[in-house]
Amino acid sequence: MKAKELAETLHPLELKFFDAVGEQTRFKDGDLENIGDISSSQLRTVIEWQLAKECIEVIATSEDKWVELTELGEAYRTATPEQRMIECVREQKTVAARELAALEGLDPKEASSALGSLSKAGILVSPQPGMLALNADADISPIEKVAALIKKVGMTGKLPLNQLTDWEVEQIEKVSRKRGKSKGVFRLHSLQVRTLRFTALGKEVRKIAKLTGRSGDEINLLTPSMLSDGSWKKRNFRRYNLNISPPRRLAGRRHPYRAFFDTVRRKLTGLGFSEMRGELVESAFWNNDALFMPQFHSARDIHDAYYIKHPTSVKALEEPFASQVAQAHTDGGGTNSRGWQYTFDMNTSRRLLLRTQGTVLSARWLSQASVPGKYFAIARCFRPDQVDSTHAPDFFQCEGIVLGKSIDFVTLLGLLELFAVEVAKAEEVKFAPAYFPFTEPSVEVHIRHPEVGWMELGGAGIFRPEVTIPQGVDVPVIAWGLGLDRMAMMALEIDDIRDLFSSDLNKVRSTHFLMKD
């Protein structure tokens, strides 16, 4: 299309865009936001129009990265848990460990993490059982530097990463992952920035548009009232271009995320797996106790589960499993284990909650599983996580178990790699040692996302005898619980878990968002 014809069909927003750009021939798409009468969303739309018309072109791309404090980080601006503990010990000389862990305003997990890091660094020592003292020779400067970094970020609000040293960037990434899945001190952001310039055609279109004297106030639509009162005669209309293709008409189809679920289910059933199903509301017995998770474990705290308000508990637990599991917790039962050595509370087991992990289905199905046998589940789970690019309060796990006399840890690693490569479409996979109360040995599988970087896909391991024997199973059982949402991020080529539930139909329908077989 010639420059003159393009100039005659320019949208009013495009004319305002030319005014905002002024005499510039190259610019960044973020430099013009909120200039003149064009909003940020309108600017992005106009730039895409101009790119499609080949009036402008992208000559370079870059990524702007910056950091800000989370709510937890804001709370640490005055003093970090490590600083508070050091100061408390410095004042009292020796302090009971439980007293430090119970400092006012500290979350139990944060207190435990801080105590662990201080002990590991040799800053706190134990002169006698249960008591802690300050090591006079220990170097506390790393603690002070991290605290200073938190204050530095807090003072600026949003701090570009290119203004920080390599050490500061490393500490930001380290601390943001160290404080649990959703309670990082720092929040990292990134934005793709494009450098654009006008093409020869674009320069000609701008020149012609300026000569025609169009203001951008031309009318796009002829209304009945204009026809009745004749006012249309005094108005200028935007010229129509009959050569432009009409809007796309798209047929309905499955949501890409649902299509991904169906693909996972089809692949697993094709490998001979049987599907496990269960309820969203479970008792603490099946969610935790049957998995040999002690009743004093921090993951059972109210902050890590949604407990049911009414009714609060089930009336009775299934026997003989309840008694056998209770015995395994108390002294190991017949599992050749010492158990957890505490008094098992049946009332705690009867509490109702939204299941926090898909492994609860494996615990329920063990007693009825065939040997050998292969089982899987696509389980919706719930945890009170803070929403970010890789976390959500409700999420899906692909849970599974394989039972058999010849099953071993190598079999498990092979299955995990199969999931990462064939289902998640990951090109880089790595394994890391892990700890779970119900498996030994245990492993975590990580995959590398091209935008997000390395992210944990889930955990796995071989069920402990304390889990299998109370259910009547005496052969090895490998088990895994992998995040389907994160696998979908890789397979659907998105970098934010929230896009799986996007209300933007254009994004959902776009080719980039489609599942690749």
C-alpha cells in the first residue's frame, strides 16, 4: 500500500502517536507512556498497528530488571530476624533456644530459618543443651550487609538491578528464595523493552499526514441523528480502507490449559497407569498422618493449610489403618523403626482441611493397589501461598505411585526425567537431594524455564516402611508429586502461572499459547 493511502486511513490514535513522538526517528516503547492524550494501553495498541503496517520496525530489545521489597521485606527494614536474635543474645549473654524462636512478631518458620542460618554460620553456639550464646569471634558482617541492602531497596521503592553490585544481586536472589515459597524478602520484576525506529515508509506517511492537516478528531461512524439533522455535512470523516482484511472469526475450542491436562492424562493411561480420584476435603489423618508426617511438624501449622470451619472434624477414622498408623508414629509399630516417640492424638487426625498435596491420594490407594501396579492422579491442591509468577493458593499436582518388587530409585529418576522432557517439554533437567517425612531417599526435580530460570517441578522418593506397612504393602513404592501448573508454563511457553487463567481471549487464542505436540 502506498504511503498516501496509508496516511488517509490512519486512526486518530495514530495521529496522536505521531504528535507524541515529535521529531524523533527512533525511540523505546516505554519512553512515550502517558505522553499527551494516549494512555499506556492505547500506546501499545498503536505501536502494534504501526509495526503491522511496516511504518516502524524493531531494531533492538533489552530487559529492564528491578527489585522491590515484599511485605515481609518492609517488616525487616527495622531489623531482620537474625539481627533481633543477635541483639537478644548480646543483651542476655545466654538465651534458651525456644525463647529466641518465640520472639514477638516472628513467624515460627522465619524464626527457625534464622536460627538455622546463625548456627550454621557459627554466630550462635550452644554452651549447654537448649541454650545459645554469641560467638565473640564470629563475623556478623554478612548479616549486617544483607540488612543494609534491605534498607537500601526500601528507601528507593523500586531499584534497578543495574544499579547494584554483583554481590547485592546475588544476595537478593538468595534471600528471595530462602524465606519459603511465597515469603521472600525481595520481589524481582523484569520488562522487555524494544527500541523502535520509523522506516522509510513510516517517515513518508508521517510527512503526508502532517501536510493533510488531519487533527485526529475525524468521525469514524455515521449515526442516524447526523442524517436527520444534516450535521454530517459539516463534519470530516475518516476514510475507509476496503482492502483491509475483516476481523478473524474463531471457532470455539478447548482452553489450552485443559488441553494440556487431557494430554497428560492420555499419555499416562497410554503407559498403563490407572487414575486415582478423591475428594478435595480430607482429614488430617490421610493428608498428613498416613504419610508419617509428625503431628508437631511445622507444615501442619494453620498458615500452611485451609482448615474447614464447619464441620471441623470427621466422626471416625478408618480402621485398622488409624490404629496401625498411630502405632507407627508412636514407636514404629512393625516397621523396624523407632517412630517419632510421642503420644499420637486421634483428635488432631480427625481435623478436616482442603488437601494440601496430591500425595494424600497415594496414601488412600495404597491399601487397594495391585502389586505390581502403576497409578496417577491429577489433583487440585490448596495452600495459602502468596500469588506470584510461580505460586498460587490453589494449584494442580500430578501425583503417582509405582509398586513392585523390582522397583528402585533409578526407576524413579527415569520417570521424573520422562515427565520433565516429554510432558513439560523441558530441555534442561537436574535433580537435587531433598527431605520429606514420608520418603527416603528423596529427590527434587528442577527444570530450566527460558524466562523464569530454574524452578522446582516437585518432589519424589521411595515411600518409607512407616507409610506402606500400615497399609498392608510390603514391596518398594516410588512416589512423586509434580506441579502441573509449572509443567504447563514450559509446555505452553508462558512465563507467569497466572496466564493459565487469563481472561484475555486474544492471549488464550494466540498461536504462542497453543500446546505443542
